Amino acid sequence: MLPPNNDELDDLINDNGSTGINETTANYLQRMEARLYADIEARKRIDSGLLFLSCQVGSASLAWLLFSMQISISIILAMSMILALLPGLIDCGETFHFELSSERWSLSHGKPLVAVGKLAIGGVFSWNSTQKIVAEVRATESQIQDTYAQIKAAQNTNAFAIPQALLIAAAGIIVIGILVISTRKKLNV
């Protein structure tokens, strides 16, 4: 990868005139240029690795944060997966090449194993972190159901429940009593 304005350096290196630079200087400049580009590529790899690690840690942290905020499990799973798969998706996008010409077209991928590896690691990492949350939610739900069943059982055994027929009979007696009292008042008036 060369810088866009490299013409002046090339002219100086290729110029054999007396005003040009000597062979030693030209070799030194070429070595320096190669070293700078190697450093740039190394920084890109380091940045990519740091992005990958931070996304994996962020995915697990985001999952627990959303869980503590009582966000829906489906949203937690989606956000965690997106964040964990992001480095692999970025790598796929950067190294994917599509070429179209009048004679042919071609698809190529620069580093398929690296991209697939990042996607796989991101998927496994986010799946593992979210499955712990799902297991905890399921355990909580089962404990809630057990507690509810215990409460219902305690209510049925310890509480006095009035039979349904007794309630109907009491309501009938009250209605008859009201009718008798109202008819007596009408006769006495």
C-alpha cells in the first residue's frame, strides 16, 4: 500500500543525474518506507485484536447489565449476539472482494479462516454468556412457581373455606327475610 503522492520520491530514485540522490540514500529511504508500512499493518492487526477482545468482554457485560435492568431476554440475546459477532462481521466486510468486468465476475475473500474464526468465537462466547442468564431466569421462574404452589397449598389447608351451598342458602334466607319484613311493614301501615 503506497501513499498517493509517491511520484517525487520515485523521480529522485530513478534519476541518475547529478542532482539526484545516491544509491545508499535511495536504499535507506526504501527500507524506511517498507518499515513504516509494516508498522501500519501491525497497528491494524493490533487494533483489530483489541476490537475483538473488547467486543467479547462488552458482550458479556452488556448481557448482565441488560439482565439487571430487567430487559426482555430476547433483547438481551440479540444485543449480545450483535456485539459479539461485530468483529467477525467487520473482518468479513473488509476482506470480501467483488470484481465485475465485461468478460467475467468474481467473488473472493482475503482471509476466510480469520473471519470465520472470529465469527465462531464471537458466537460461542455470546451464546455461553447469554445461556448463563437464561438458566438463571429459568431457575427463578421455577422457584416462583414452587413458591406459588406452596402458597396455594397453605391457603387451602389452613384457611376456613365456606362451602358454596352454604353461601347460596344464606343469601336465600336473607332475601326471604327482607321480603317478609317489607310485607309486614306494608300490612302495618
